[in-house]
Amino acid sequence: MKFNIYGRFQIEVRRENGAWVVYRSELGKRTRLNDVPVPPDLAAQEIATYLDDIFHEFAGPGDTVEPIPEKPSKLLFLPGALGRTEFWHPAAELLAYPAQKVHMTWPGFSGIPPDPAIRNVDDLATRVLAHIEAPSALIAQSMGGVVAMLAALRKPALVTHLVLSVTSGGMRMDDVDAQDWRPAVQAEHPGLPDWFISHQEDLAPKLATLRIPTLLLWGDADPISPVKAGQRLASVLPRAELHVIPGGGHDLACAFASQVAPLIDRHLASR
């Protein structure tokens, strides 16, 4: 992981033999900084805050240590509550960004055979994490965004970018005038796992630790996830950009693929 120290210099923190090792990068050279110890049990998402404490004397007003995103070599597309892997195909096919594309499946959804190891949303996140062995971007629809957030919180060092479309992101939606999608989906698709429909968790206290560049895609004609939900998520995530598509509903990432794909390309190319 690389970090920008208030625009003055860059350092890299690497995991080596069970410990965090710090290097300074300057003029193409990398020098080990033995006088900057990072506790070996420190979580990856806490390193930027820790470095803020170490280097605070270099900071100006409002300055913070920021991670320098790496370019993703893999794009993981996460479907929504129905598990439709084809949902992201139109946008994915229009992307110019050069990376491996993986369309995730949810066992027990959309004709995919159930897997006894998948018993809750956390297990779906574990399934996603098994595909993240190199810098990767997570591109998620609706309830897939909750899975993406759980995965990013567990492996922030390797999740370089997030693209979240019309999702709660694991936050409460009680007071944003959102229509409850669960009764209709359960009535139309009685075979869906109950644990997916009934999942309730508030990740809001944890989301502020995610300094991952995040593109939020919303439509102004979506009763299930209104723009208020996107605005709330944008206010919590430190590096989020909200883009609202006029006329976009809950399927905007598919229905407006020609508009969505360039936004994703630009986001993935950003640092």
C-alpha cells in the first residue's frame, strides 16, 4: 500500500513475514524506514490514521494522509438481490479499461445450485474475497453493494476502487423515503434464501474508515433507493463521488449502460 504524506513525499507499507514494513519512495528509489514502526497487528484500513499520528508535524490545516490507489487488474461485478449475473453484461462489454472481468454468482440464486457453505451475506463476502488476490475493483448493484462493502472492509488493501449502484451500502434506509423491496421480491421469487431477504445490518460506523475511491451511481426515478440514500452514503464515505442519472430507475446500471460505462472507465483510471 502506498500513501501520500501531505503532498510532501510518498511511503509504501508492505506486509513481510507477518509484519508491516515501511519504505520511502523518492526519485524511483525505495528506502526502508526502520524508524517508522507499524504495529504488526494493526489492520490495513487503520494504517492511514496511524501514519497521520506519526507524521502530523508535517501536516497543514485540514491535511490527512491518503492512500494512493493502485490500478486494478481485476473487475468483480456483483449482482443484486436476484443474483442476475447478466445484469452487468451491457456495461461491462462497453468498458475500455484493460482488466480481467469476473461476473460473480450467488449460489442458490438465479438458477445457480445452492452451496451449503453459503448461509448468510458474510459468506457471500467471503466468496468474493476468494477472488481478490491482486488489486481489484468491486462493481456492485443494489444488495450486491452490501456484499461489496463487507468485502472491502475485510480487504481494503487490495480493493482499489468501488462502484456502487443504487445500494444501501449496508446503511439503514428507514428515513430516506425508500420503498421496501423485500415483500414484492419474496412474493415473486419464493425460492430465494430467507437470510438474504431478512438481512439487516448497519455498517455506517465502519464505512468512514474506507478511503477507497468510490463512484456512486443513482437515478432520480428510483423509489427503492432514492437519491437521498446516495447522498447519505456520499456523506459517510471519505472518497465518494455521487453521479445522478436523470430518469434512472433501480436498473439504471443496465438500462443506461452507455452512460454508465464511461463513468466507470473514468473512475477506474483515477488515482
